[in-house]
Amino acid sequence: MAIVAISDVDRGDIPQVTATFKNSTGVLTNPTTVTFYVRTVLPNSTETSYVSGVASQVTNPSVGVFVLSLTITEQAAYLVRPVGTGSVVAAGLARINVQRDTFV
């Protein structure tokens, strides 16, 4: 998976981070588990995990495709790392750039 940047996001927006997973022959395949790890670049940021089949923010609209819908609450960049385990092992990285907001 490639590194993806999502720009021009405001606090309160719900951008979607899409991760696609393919097996060793290049066919879209669902991993056994997909976890999206999320944290901001703020000091003392905590990491939050969103697991497929558990978190309502993670959907699987088609085979091999997982989408995280993340509500933006902080005025800071977010780092999102989707990780597939089990039948397909792969990981990626996305950065969500949040615009400056004078209504803090």
C-alpha cells in the first residue's frame, strides 16, 4: 500500500481513508483482520485502534477494500496506519492534513 495524503480537511469533517488489500497473486482479498491505527501529531497524542467487524467506523464495501470514516476533532494532522493480518499481511500510511481554524 502507498502513503496517501488527504488535505483541506476541517474540524468536524469525516474524511474516509481507503485501504485495499491484495493477495500474493494480485487479487483483491480480505485479510483476516484489518485494524486502522490513528493518532495526531500533537505532543502526548494517544493512539486509537479501529478494528474491522468491531468498530462501526470501519466498513468493508467490497472484497479487499476497507474504509475508515474518521471524525476530525483536533486541529492537527492525523496519521492513519491500516494494517491487515492473517490471510493478507500488508500495511500502509495516510496523513490527514487539517486546515487552520480560528474558531478554536
